[in-house]
Amino acid sequence: MTIDLKMPKQAALSEFDIKMLLAAKLYEDRKLALGYCAELAGLSKRAFVEMLGKYGVSLFSQTADELKSDIDNASKLFR
């Protein structure tokens, strides 16, 4: 899909920033997998992961409570 978008000059966003913002949001909302988002941004997976923090997106989609619950459940398996 191709999107034609006219941005006001006041936004002062580069084409890369727009692509990265879109890709980061799609990753955060679990709409696309990491590889597709990296491709959309024009980056390798590693570079995309490194840039996520700059755009306010965590690589980890779980909350701290969800992660703790997973750890607790996993530790029960090894008792």
C-alpha cells in the first residue's frame, strides 16, 4: 500500500521520523511483527529495536505485573 501524506512544515518531521513513528506504533499495538515494522522503517531488526526507545516504545509488550506472573508460573515448573 502506498500512502500520499502532506505534512505541515510546522511538524518538522523527516520522512524517516514519519516511517519510524508509524512502524513503532504498529509494533506497540501488536498490529505487525518486529520484522515487518523494521522493514517499514527501512532498518534492520537490530537497528529498529535500538530505535524503539527513542520513539517511546518498549521492546517488551508485557507489563511488569504480567512479567512477574510469568516468572512465578515458570518457577513453579522447576520446583
